[in-house]
Amino acid sequence: MLRTPVIAANWKMHLGPQRARTFAAELAAALPPQGNRTVLLFPSAVSLAAVGGVLYDRPDLMLGAQNIHFEDEGAYTGELSAPMAKEAGARAVLVGHSERRHVFGETDGAQAKKVAAAFRHGLKPVLCVGETIAEREAGRADDVVLRQLTTVTEGLDDAQLHELTIAYEPVWAIGTGRTATPRDASAMHAVIREAIHRRLGDAAVQVPILYGGSVKPDNAADLLRAENVDGLLVGGASLDVTNWVRIATA
Ligand code: 13P
């Protein structure tokens, strides 16, 4: 692997400020600074500041928001803007998570605008892509992922594309206990890498491509060893300190 592995925890709609603060403190105590890893935590928006408060002396643990709106401010009840996320302590943001796409009906076009908003405000975007089981069984997985990727990347200049992190999360693997095999993950990551290579040439090797979907302590190391897999995005297993530390150090 040529890149520093990126290990990210998506807490989804779990852990309000009090529990998130306690959890983050336990995590910081259990996980020594990882010189050779980038570790990201994506708490709920309402818990960002609380987690940031206990991690002020751990700049190695990077905080991110799970979602942003693409406008900076306005009459968007219930939404969080990039400048607000930043003010609350976020340095990164997940964009296009499958739950945003499939539960909340967000389009590829919206993801492109969110990535642009993230770059405008100095948040590192982690763009999530992935196909459903129906799309995979119909032989359309590559096309779907490339469409999701291209809709976002066509609006970026090369310097921005270079700063993008991509997370391949097959929808059928999220929260199902059905992990993609290292070989399947590797195959899709190669498709993504090739698309980036067409834009950036050899610099494409520096764009991290993470795998997500039922990552557990027992499969993390095998997935990380797979070619073109540069890191992991973890949901359920990141909500347990022991499991998370095992994955973050796998
Ligand atoms: P699980 O690890 O719970 O399958 O969730 C994956 C995910 O959606 C991370 O963003």
C-alpha cells in the first residue's frame, strides 16, 4: 500500500453529546496516537463540539460531520452548513452516504454541490459511492459507481480531485453483516482508481479509496491488505471501543 491508511468511524444516529463525550474519552485512552494512520471520527452533528472538547489534545483524531447542506446559510430547516460544521470542530465531511441517497432520496447532483461546499470551506470531503444488490445482480455495479463518481468529479479541478477521499460502500454490505470479499472490494477500487487515473495520471495513487460495509475486527486486516484498498469506513463496529481500537490498529 502506497498511502497512509485512513480508518474512519461513522457513528450514524447514535451517541448524543454526553455519551459521545464519554465514548471519545475512552477511545482516546485506549488508542495511542497512530503515526502511520489517519483516524477519522464522524459523530452526529449535535455531538461534534462535545467530542472535539475531549479530543483537543489529540489532533491525530480528525473530526468530521456526517452530512452538510450545499448552501452556506438560509431557510433550510433542520440542515447543517459547511461553515457551521467547521465552527463545531469538523475538519472533514461525509458526502453521499448511501443512507442519504437511499433513505433521504438525495441525488448525485446534490452530492456534487455538497463536495463543492466542503471545498469552499476547507472541509475534507469523503465521497461515498456504492451500488444496491439489484444493481450488482443486473451487472450494473461498475456503471452505477462510475456515474456517482463522475457526477461529482467532473465539477472539480485536478487539485481538488487530488484532495478527495472516496469510500466504496456497497449498499448490500452496509449493516447487513455481509461484507464484500477483499477480492470484490479490490475489483471495484481498481475501477475507481482507473477513473481517477484518467484525470490525474500517476498522482491517482495518492487518492485514498476506503472500503465500508460490515467491517469488523475479524475482517479488517484482510480488507486492508487488498490491493487498492487504502482504508476503512466503519459503522456498527465503531460503536464499541474495543472493536474500534482493534480495527483502527488492524
Ligand atoms: P456498517 O459498518 O454498520 O455496515 O456501516 C457501514 C457504513 O455505512 C459506514 O459509513
